[in-house]
Amino acid sequence: MQQQEVFIQADLPMNYGYKLISGEKHTRQRDTILRICLASKLSLEQTQEALALYGMSQLHCRIPRDMAFIVAINNKMFDVFSVNLFLQENGMLPMK
């Protein structure tokens, strides 16, 4: 998958996405990294690794919102809009 496609699927501005990937910019928004992981169709293991490499806490099954992401990834629900809907249907805030 091309980076451009990932940023479109993640609903992120391309310039911002490229700067995040290149390391030119850094985000403290874990949801932004999760958006990129979902759009890239990363497995749970790969998502956990990406979060760790970016210096963010990994998904943990005891945290309800994290568990929703784990369920979504394990069920291959990679569409950001579908995951946001899933979060909202379960009483959680959508990704920022």
C-alpha cells in the first residue's frame, strides 16, 4: 500500500502524515498513530510494536477503549470510520 493511500484511509492530511513518518514532526496523539496503523492494516502485534516504537503505551486489554481497538484489529476492521462507529456504539469517544 502506498503511503498516500494510508494517509487518505487514515483521514490525515498527507503533508502531516509524511512528516510523522519521516520523523520531522511528532505527535502526542495516540489516536493519530492508531489511525495510521488501522489504515495500514497492521496486525495487533505490528500495531503494538508501532506504538512502542513511537514511545506510546501499547494497547491493553484491561482498558475498555483499548480492548475495542484490539477487537477491531483482530476482526480485521481497519476502516477508521467503522472503528469510530464501533467505539461510539460501545459508549466510547471516537478517534480524534
